[in-house]
Amino acid sequence: MDHLNISEGHDQINVLVLEKTGYVVSCRDCHNLQIGFGNFTSDQSPNEFYRFTEIIANLVNKHRHDEESAHAKSIFLPTPYPGFNLLFTRAELSQLNDILQTALLIIQAAKLANLS
């Protein structure tokens, strides 16, 4: 999936979640997903999306009582790109997790609906 601006109204895009802080869209043709949050976007295959969602949920759980990360960008998320990493506050990470978990539920519900 090419990088898309969701405000352009692409027919092949299914908007799963659209919040003030971010979004998750999927391509009806290739089923890849795009996550937009804060100042980054990430295009992912369904398997990459599931793994990323799991990583974020684990980070939220790990840092849920961490006082340092409450207001400081101290939660470190490595990326596959050398020298490029992401930093989050606990609130930002929680917001991202909420968006991802909502998208995941919508994807799972759609799969169940297609089975009936």
C-alpha cells in the first residue's frame, strides 16, 4: 500500500479507527494497514500489524505504574531502522494502544461476520 493521506477520500481504503490522535486504515485490495499516530505513520501487513499491536500492549502493561514515564517521553520503542527509535509518554502509549485495540476488535468482528 502506498502512503496515503486519508483525507483524500480513497475508495480502496477502509477507515477502521479515526481519532484526534491517530488512525488505522486498511486497503480493501491488499489488506495492508496504515497506522497514523502523532507525527509518524507505519504501513504494515496484517501479520506485522498483529505483532505491533502485541508489542504496544506489552509496553503499556510493562509501564502502567512507571512514574517516570507518566509525563516524560521515556518509553523506548526500537524500530528495524538503525539509529531510529520512537519515544512515548505513558499517556501517548496508552492512546496508541487504544487505537490499535479498537482496530483489532473491528478486524476480528469483520472476520467473524464473514464466517456466518
